[in-house]
Amino acid sequence: MKKSDKHQKILNAAIKVFGQKGFFNARISDIAKEADVADGTIYLYFNNKYDILLTLFEEEIGKLITEIRAAISQKSDQREMLYIFALHHLRLVIEKKELAEVLQMELRQSGESIKEYRRTKFADYVNIISEIIRTGQENNIFRRDLKPGIIKRAFFGALDEMSRLWILNPSHKYTVEESAEAISDIFLNGIVAD
């Protein structure tokens, strides 16, 4: 097995184990068993559990950033861009439930390495929203008196809460599309210029 394949196999196993047991209850041996590798093999690729978690965040959020940027680059209307961001974020919960659980729950942990992570790649992800807002303000689509930093947190907070609902209650009655549309619509009607 190629080194990159084993690296990914360990990450995939970690997603499953962290999703089922939670980060703090998961052990390296659990991940090794799920990945069907020896415990020591994990340490050839990662320093510890935190290193695995941060690599997961870095790689998976990186993929999401790339996907969203590619999708919004095809649009010229910032209102559509907000909807696309919402749609991609919410689809993650449906298409990659275990990963979404890990991202949703573990980003709230108080460990120093997690706090540091939130200031880096995750900030890049959420900053896509404020970039869309700033551009929309420059194009007179969005009100100029509103602060993009506040809007991004409020918009992401709504998406985050909807994601949490789906993780905690998989039998929810809302579709991804209608949820993304409703959240976008609520924010757009509140921030669209006359």
C-alpha cells in the first residue's frame, strides 16, 4: 500500500472512530483497529491524536474551501454566492455525516491546539462569507453600514445550528436545499440594498 493511501486510510478510520466515540474517548488503538494497521503504524504518520484531528480539519476544510471557491467563482451575483456557501456547508452533513460530526463537535473543544486551529484554516473557511459580503457591498447589493465580520458569524451560526440539528436529530424534516434557501433568504432580505 502506498504511503499516501495508508495516510488516508488512517484518517478515514479516525473520522469513523471520532464520530462514534468522540475525540477524548477515542484511543490510537481504536483508530489502528479500524484502519486495520498496527498501533505503531499510526505513529509513522502522526505524532498523536491531536495531530490526527488537526490533519483531518486541515485537509477536509481545505477540500471544502476549494469546492466552494470553485462553485462561487462561476457566479457574479453575491446573493447566489451566499446560497452556494450555505448549500455546500449543509451538504457536508448529509454526504459525510461522520466527518460533519467530528467537525461540528470537536471544533467546540477547549484544547489549545484546537483553539489555534480555529484561528487558521477554519477562519479561512468562514472568511469566504465576509469576502462575499464585502464584494456585495462594493457592488451596492448589500448594505454598506453592516459589518462583514458580524454578518459572517451570524450567517455561519445559522448554518452551524442547522447542521447540529441534523447531527442530533437525523429524522429532521428539512431538505438541504430548502434549508440553504431559507437561511440565505432570511439573511438576504435583511441585508439587500434597496
